[in-house]
Amino acid sequence: MALLLCIGLGLDPLASIIVVLLAWVTTAMSAQSVGQTGIDPMEIFGLIVLLIVAAVSNVAQAQLFFVAGIIAVACGLAGDVMNDFKAGHVLGTDPKAQWIGQAIGGVLGAFVAVAVMFVLVAAYGADAFGLGGSFVAAQASVVATMVSGIPSVPAFAVGLAVGCVLYLLGLPVMMLGLGIYLPFYMSFTAFLGAMAKVAYDLACKRRRAKLSPEQAEAKRKAQDESGLVIASGLLGGESVVGVLVAFASVAMGLAL
């Protein structure tokens, strides 16, 4: 698909080869990131490939935007598949059924996402998206900025070097980078969630202290699984409610 899209965009052979090869690399990185942190920074991988293509080939800004989109979508699908397989393993779901569901959802999602985007724009207006709007759209803002070139090459080089050093030291570089990259209210919300998880684990540990080692281990796994399900439900439910509110706003506007 990446190759076909490169041909459709009219990219030169070198740029097409880079996009296809790095699509394989970044999807593997995306799957690893989801497994380690539960977060898929797919737009970051898109930006990396975008910058590489821009450095070695003379590509128009519109084409660079689509290059980032190709990689971001590929990484998004890969991370989502691996995350669902992980959750399915915990819940005992058939992997084949999950794979079929992912294939169907990946195709339908391309159409549903466009429809939802139109509804959101109709409900809130185009000015609601971006820095200073109701929807910060941090990822989209960064991609739009980087399409025009790196704003500060020294800062980018320093961040790259620091990230490599932290990774070699075995530190959670992905989480640290996301904390710097995301707006404060998102990072702070993640921090509150982590603190709630710490408090929950401490309370559960005290309760397990009265059990035998075998019972305590079984109880610990069950408690971890229930926590993941609840967190996933809150995250997905928040997104679904937001879309439903937008649909309701558009419907009321049409009715009036």
C-alpha cells in the first residue's frame, strides 16, 4: 500500500524506496512502543520519515504531508493491532477473530474517520482546531510545522542526541519525550492516572498480604487485568462521547 501511494503521489524512486523501507521499520517501532508504554506516537514516526525524505529529495510540501500520513496510518494500524492482541490474550479472545475484525475496521475506519471529521468541523468550526482552539491537535500542529522545515536545527539535534543517550541507559525515553511533547493538561492527566494506579496497587498489595503466595499471584494478575480493562474503557468512552456530542450538535443545528 505504501508503494502504491508513493506511485500515486508521483514521488521519485529514491523517496519511494525510503518511504517503503522505513514503513517496515517504524511499524515495528510502533508495536514496541505500544507494548512498553501503551502509547503509539505514530505522528512522530511520520515526522521522522518526512524529514528524511525532505533531506534527500526535492518533494513538495503537499507530498511531504502525505508521506507523513502514510507512515502515521501504518504505525497507527500496527500499534492498534498489537495492542488488541495483547488485550485479547489477557481476555482469552481468538486471535484470528481479532485479525479479521482489525482488517474490517481498518478499511471502514478510513471512511468513518472522514465522516466524523466533517461532523466535528460542522459542529465546532475549523477555528476550533489547532493551538489556542478547543481541540489543540498537538500532533497535527507539529506535522504542519515540520512540513515547512525544522524550526530549530540545533534544538532538534540536541533532543535527538539526548534521546539516544537515554535509550542506551535503559531509561523510559519514550515516556519522557511524550511528556515534553504533549500539552501540559494531557501530561498532567497521565500523571494523575499513574498516581491512581500506584494507590490502587498499594491497596491491592495490602489485601494480598493475607493470602498464600499462589493465591496472591493469581489475585495480582486478575487485578492488573481489570485495571487495564477499566482504563481502556475510560479512554475509548471519552472519545465516543465526544463524537456523539458533535453529532448531537449538528443534528440540533439542522433541526433548527
